[in-house]
Amino acid sequence: LDEKWEELDTVYKAAEAIQDWMPLHLALSVVSTADFQVLPREASETWTVADTGKAVPGSAVWRQVGRARRVFEAYRLHKPLERLPCW
């Protein structure tokens, strides 16, 4: 649960930092992801983020948006869940 609160805090800080320039969803779509890679996983596995060692230039605001993008990317599955009928 503590991890989830940290993730929410990261996203809220990014939203507050960028709010005077653009909406968060737009900033998330254009911020660079060159500094990290989310490793493939199954839906039941925990996610792992690997640093690529590449530094991404930009201001502190864009670094906060980049950290928020890490949070969102960590929950993205590389293949869709298999849906099974209920009956």
C-alpha cells in the first residue's frame, strides 16, 4: 500500500508541476522514455523498471513528468489479458 501512495504522490506532483503549461496527459505523451525500460511481464507478476543509463535533458518539471510516465508504463502489459466468458 505504501508503494501505491508513493506512485500517486509522484503523479500528483507531476500534474501540479506542469499544470500551468499543458494538461498532464499531453505532457505524458511527449515526455521521453529513453532513461528507462519496463521489462515484459505477465499480468500476475510484479513489474520491473530497468534504467538504460541514458540521461534525459530537461528541467525539473519534465523530470517529474518523466517519473510519472514511469509509473504509468509500469502498469502497461505488453499483451492484452485473455478474457474468458463468465458462463
